[in-house]
Amino acid sequence: MDDQQLTPLTTEKLADDSLEAGEKNEESLYNPEKAPDGGLQAWLTTAGAACTFFAALGFANSFGIFEEYYLSHQLKDQSADKIAWIGSLSTFLQLASGAVGGPLFDRYGAWVIRPAAILYVFSLMMTSLCEKYWQFMLAQGVLLGISMGLLQFPSMTAVMQHFDKNIAAALGAAVAGSSIGGVVIPIALSKMLNSTSLGFGWSVRIIAFVVTPLLVFSCLTVKARLPPRKTTFYIPSAFTKADFCLLVSAMFFMLFGFFTPLFYIPTYAVSRGMDATLASYLLAIINAASTFGRVIPGVLADRFGRLNVVALGGIITGIIIFCMDKAESSPALVVYSIAFGFWSGTIISGATAALSIMIPDPRVAGTYLGMALGVSSIAALIGPPVNGALVDKYHGFFEVSMLSGTTCVIGGLIALATKTQTPQGLIGRV
């Protein structure tokens, strides 16, 4: 049959048949209209996704505030590694639930973020009422983590459907919303918790009130560009591809070390004599710097290669983490936070953009993204508690910085090795 004789319906049916067969062909038969790479709806979707990331990942990036606060208030009888399990479980579920949120988007569209937005606000309200460890685990660990994943992955996939050549820049702009949230939320929480009489409950509730209109905007603007697919929920054949497996492995190692400064920089700064309020501002500095670290490398990735940028980002981030224990004064900690924030910003958005070159059909982008981050999310579950155990055992941060720095560098090197499985090869621009 000639390409010219294929009607849109025939083409779509052939695509569905191809996907049902487990994507035996490297290239899908579905040939959708080229992504617009701009336009009102594309940028509205990106803005809506940025608001989602502001609320979700911006709050998750603020866990260092809670780690330091819980150690001296509600959970002062618990160890650092045990409290870290709250944040690590939340982060794990945030990424792992993408294995559900991504395929749901591919099958049903962007409406799936609406119940997730309601669940997210509900989980914040429940967190504000918590007093015991198991309550924090359920509300802030389980509920908050699941709701964040079901918000973020559909939003990220929607952006991927609207962009092609500029996909890394668009994803960087969307994920930069988390950096802005990571500036506003830690500063607001720190001020309310340490400098007012509001208390823990109302401090968290006020954050919930602030993010609610942003989530409403996201629910109204994030749209799918392509029709949903009606095939199997997961695509296991993706794990038979060497490039996909290598990139997932790279993400695993980078995520293991990536969260260490985000969880422990306030605690480390206090151990070096910094005031608790000023120490909490370091998270805001990290997230402010990562705004540029998500956008600028995203633009460069579209020009010089997405795998190149994420590999470079992982290696340099690991080197910076190695130096964490050497930032001993307040000025040094500020400079360290800026450096870590910028380079670590390339990891989440950069890995997602790199993954886009391995997706054979844009209608399965959510499924591929969800499976990749669902598997690599195990690192986010075990990384912070392992580092917390090292802090408790050695009463310092040298061992933490060595372990986390090593895993990040390994992840960057694996991302570099992924290039050997591409047509462009190790020295190519990919």
C-alpha cells in the first residue's frame, strides 16, 4: 500500500495494531502531524505544567526545612535517617506513581490531573494536622507522594506532545516552575515556622491555600495534543532496548545522590554554626539557581545534544557533591548552594528530554516516561535514608558526600555510555 493511499483512520489503526504487538518495529506506523513547537496552546500547556511543578516538586524540594524542624519539634525523639524516610517515601511515590500517571495520560488525556490536584490539597491539609511519626508517613509520605506523581507526569507528557525540536527547552521551562516553588515555599515556611506564632499547622495550611489557584490554572490549561491510544497499559518491550535500559540506569544512580543536599543542607549548615533560619534559606538559593540550571541547559541540549547535556550535568553535580563537607563557612555554603542548584537542575528535565529521543511514537510518551522514572525512583526511596544512617553513625557529612557524589558521577558516565547505542555514536551530537 502506498503512503499516499493511507487515510488518517487507516494509519491510526495500523499504529494501534503495531503497539498491540509490543512495538516489534523500531518506528511506529503512526505519523502524527508535526508538533507545533509553539503557539498559544503549547505555551499555555507549558505554563500550566510549570504551575503544577511549582506546587508539587517545589514543595518536595523543601523537605530539608521539615527535616530540620521535625528533628527539634514534633519528632525530636526520632533519628535523622528515620525522619528522612518520610521525604524519601514521598519522593519515591512521586516518581513511582508516574508508572500509573504516564499511561493514564496516554489512554485518557489530561483530565487525570484533576482528581490528583484535589488529593494533593487534601494531603497538605492532613499533614498540617499530624503529630506522630506514622501520621506524617501516611499524609506527607504516601498521600502527598502519590498525588504529586499523578500531577507531574501527565503535565510533563502534555508538554512533550506539543514540542519537537525545542522539547528540552520547553521541559526546562516547565520544570523550572519547581525551582521557583522551591524558592518561595522554603522561605515562606521558614518565616512562618521560625519567626511567627502561626505554628506548624497553619503554616502548612497557608501553603495549601497558596498553591490551590495554581493547580486550578493547571487543570484548565494542560491539554493533550494527540488522540489517546487504546492499547496495552504498559509496553514491556521498551526494556529490551539497550539505550532505554542504559538511560534508566543512569537516572537511578543520579537520583540516588541528587537528593542528598536537598534533604540535608539545612541540617549540615546548622552543624557548621549557621542560624536555623538562614540555613533554611540555602534551599531557596539552591532552587533559585536551578531555575537557570533547568532553562539554560535545556536550550543548549536542543542544540548540542540531550544526552551530552544530561551526562555532563550528572558528572559535574557529582563532583560538586564531593565538596559538600568542605563548605564550612556561611559564604562558602551560599556559593556551594548556587553551584549545586545550577548543575543539579539539568538532571530531572535533562533526563526527560534525553528520554524523548528513544520514544518511537509520541502517543506512548507518558508510558515510556512513567516506566523509566518508576524504575529509577527506587533510588530516591533508599538514597536519603542510607545517607541519614551515615550521618547518625559517623556524626558528620564526609561519608555522605563521598557516597552521593560517586553515584551521581557513575550516573553521568552511564548516560555518556548510552550514546554508544545511538546512530550518532559516542562523539555525536545527541
